[in-house]
Amino acid sequence: MTISKRLLIITILFTSLQSQARNWKRVYIPDTYCGNGDQYSVFVEIKNPKKLAVEFMGGGACWDRSSCKGPNLRTILFPIPRIPVLSAFSSDFNDFSPVKDYSAVYFPYCTGDVFAGDHVAKYRSSFFTQKVHHKGYSNVTKTIEYLKKEVINFSKVDDFVLYGASAGAIGSLIHAHQFDKVLNLKAKRSMIADSPGLHFGKTFWNKFPPKLLMDFDQAFSNANFNIDFNDGLVAENVPAYCDYLSHWNIGVVQSSKDIIMSSVFGNISPEEHKKLVFGKRGLLEMVKGIPNCSAFIPESKMHTFLLLVTSSLMEIKKTTVMDYAREVMEGKNTTYAEL
């Protein structure tokens, strides 16, 4: 099976399954857009006003007509058609999830920009020009504002959990500070970023056009990530990021040989990815000595772990990925790694 087919299967899994348990309400957000120009919407369930779980959907990224529309498709740009699948972490379908009794907000992904874009691109081919609304960053900003005004009393939330997988993990890292501003000062804050990558090849950024790079630079800078577009090793920003959000408990789940974040997007091999993860500027070294941040790094080519129950049961030293997520929420912040 080719890498492109694997990515397409992952995208389908992100968009086609359904969660039967939560009582979702679809909320359309004014002046927001999916990549194809349709209005953006989120899904909300109010269950416990004092506990709130937010999930960012994943699903690749794109940077030109081929990757946005095909034949080298790398994401989706249309609103998800049905009630979304929730991760094993976020679902209330059974007792497995640590946030099953929380109110929930689900942010679909349909802008191809890891929730970091704020412009309309015009991608040209030999025959026509294709508009793509890379509006992920502004969509999230406007959604938080709208939810605060019309739907959720953030000031009453005592326990806030932010989760995202793949592109959604990057979105979680980028937008945690925006939620931080609307939560009350005493609320407990936790984040689990599931497979954000953070270890890419030196030519990784070359594929992106200037306007998208400008959006990335602004979005990451707002979150205290200072990106060097001549170097794909983003993980070295983790200490400054954790210090910026020192009142959060932050956990990063990242396999050492992540096939998607290396071969598909990262411009490196899985083995090169592993060397970066365990290198001097890699994730393992970057979380050492940081009281509010930790990592779970299995020896694996898997991409994302908390979406499915089966993968969430992967263990390091008899601690599963789901156990680790619970520990992050409890403020334990212990790092696990298979060297």
C-alpha cells in the first residue's frame, strides 16, 4: 500500500465514523470557513458545566493544488457530513475515557493548515485556479469568542482538558493560550498532544508557499513557539512553551518512528525521525527537568494512539498511553520512553 493510500485511509477514518453516545448539537460559527468556502461549525454537548473537554480533529495538511485537491491529496477541505467520531480518549461511549462525564466541544478540521491559517490561497494548475480558505486560526479564534458569548460559561469551568491528534495535536499546542484567556484563573488545565510530529527534516518548510509560512509564523509565535524555517526541528521550542504555560499540565505522545510525520510529511525516514526524537534537541531531552511537561515515546511507526482503544493500550513499563493521559490530568508529568 502506498503512503498516499495510507493517508487517504487515515483521512476517511477521521471523517466517516460516528459517535453514538454524546448528544451533540452542531453550532455554526458566523464568518468562518472550511477550505472549500462552506461555513465552519463545531459540535457541542453541555453535560457538566464545571468540566470541559475540547478535542481538535486531525487529518493532514496541504500547500498546493495537488495536495489540497489531488492527485497528491493530503487533507480534506469540506465540512464533515455527520456527527463526528470521538477519540477513545474523549468519547463517553463507555467507562474507558477519563473525560466521559465532561461537557465537550469538537473542532472539526477542514482547512488544511493545522488550525494555523488566516488567508485565502489561490492555487494554480495548467487549466484553472483553485481557491482554498486556509482559515483554521481565525476559525478557532471566532469559535471561542462565539461559544463564550452564546453557549459556554467558561468562567464556571474548574477542570479543562484539551486533546488533539495529528494536525489536531498541533492545533491544541497553538490554541491552548486562547482557551487560557477565557478560563477562570483557578481552573485546572491539562493538554494531551497526540502525535504532533515536532521533528521534521531541514527541507520540511520548503513545500509551503510564503503566505502560509507567514500564517504559521504568526500562529506559532502567538503560542511562544519561535519557528526557524530553515530547520524542521520544532521540538527544541518545548521548554519555552512549557514555561509560557507553566500553569498547565502538558503531555506529548509521539512515537519514535512516526511514519506519517516522517515519510509522508516530514521529508525524512522513520529512522531519521527517531534520531531527532532522541537527539540533543529532541522531545526526550526537551522535557527533562520541566515540572509541568512530559512525554510518552513508544518505539513504533504508529501515528496517533488515543483515537482507538486498541492503540491507547500500548505500554511502556506497564503504563499504557491512556494511563499516561490520566497521569497528565492528575499533574504527575512522568516521562516514558522506549530507547
